[in-house]
Amino acid sequence: MGNISSLIGNNQQYIQPSGVDYNAATNKNPLPAGWMDGYIESAEIRNTKSGTGQYIYIAWRTLDGQHLVHDHINIKNANSVAVDIGLRTLSTIARALGMESIDDTEQLNGREIAVRLAIEEAGEWPARNVIKAYAKTSTTRPKRAGDLDKIRHQIRGNENCNQQTNFRSAEGPTGDEIPF
């Protein structure tokens, strides 16, 4: 798990909002569910509405700049399960970016990362995308389940192994996925 002590310590220095233009996304229709490459346009620490907790707000944008999706990662909350999920998500983001730790949200800004999108129906509000998981971009992620087998066997030192293992489709990450 990444070093997040500076993010959740009592002497936290808050990151100033970066001035993200939320209206700059020209396409308001949700993207199809699934994996998509993009980049973190903005990451900052915010207080919860109740004022009793904190979360990392992430604005993720598609590489073409047409879609903006928001995520909230709990780092301080009365609900310990929410904090645990948030810290695991932060660790997943760090691994996907090739970082050992995330000491400041500024380290995330401008970094390319893939996300697994879902579509959320919100009653009277229009459908929108939500981020369900983070992973390395498609250029660094295996493309097919067979590639996952090959990588696993190479790691184990058995490059000639023909045994088929039971991996998920490589449309998703290689074990970094956190179910929500």
C-alpha cells in the first residue's frame, strides 16, 4: 500500500483547487461501460459536506478531451470501511502509475491512467459515468487472457508453460481491481 501518511496526517497541507473547467467537456452523454484510457486532470483534497471527513476529488478526462468523469476517494471518514476502500483505491492508483507511494495529490495531476467506467442511472438526473476501478493504460496492460498466462509463467520462471490458468479477460486490470 502506498505511503499516504502525509495525506491523512493531522498537519495536512491542503491543495488549492486547480480551476478545472467543468464545462469544458463538450460531450455530456455517458461513455459506454468498460475500460478507457485517459488522464487525471485534477486531484485535490476536499472536506466532506458534513465537515467530519476528507476525500480526494479526482477529475479524470478522456485522452480526446471530450469527457470528464469525477471520483471521490475517502481518506478520512467515520465509516472505517469507506476509508479502507479509499486507501486500497489510492494504492491501486499508485501501482497503476508505477509509484511506490503518493505523498501529495499534486503527484497525480496530468498522469495517464485507465479507468473502468460504469453508467449510473440517478432517477430524475441524466445518466452519468462513474469510475469503478483504476489500472495501467492499455499500452502497458496485457490485451488478451493468453497474454496474462504468458506473463504469469514468465514471472514464475517457466516461459514454456502451456498450462492454461483461470484469469479474467484482460479487458480489465491484472489483479489491481477493487470491487465496489
